[in-house]
Amino acid sequence: MITTMAGRFGLAIPALALAGRLASQRTRPRSVGAVPSEGGTFVCIVLGTALLVGALTYFPVLALGPVVEQLMRAR
């Protein structure tokens, strides 16, 4: 019981403290290197990143599937 409480609150309390510290900071003016998050460019970057990470996650399985299938038939 004590271990469960320490595991739950031991991570939640520092996370909430960090969130409070970040929320209390003043906003900074937009700089030259900032990407605006309300345009189509931002949407394209986010979707492209999601598709790229998803493809790189599943590519090894898709590429090695036929290899493993041929090895299983050889037996």
C-alpha cells in the first residue's frame, strides 16, 4: 500500500510542480526561428512527422516478413 502510494504520488507531485512552474512563466514574443502553429505548414509538418515515424516503426516488420516466411518454408 505504501509502495503503491509512493509510486503514484512520487511521480505525480514533481510532474505537477513542473507544470505549475512552466505555467507561471511569462510568454515571450515570437522570434524569427519560431514556426507559427496556426497555418497549414505546421499541420503538414506534424502529419509528415507522424507518417514518417509510423512508417519507420512498421517498415522492419513489413520488410522481414517475407524473409521469415521463406525461412519457415525451408524447414
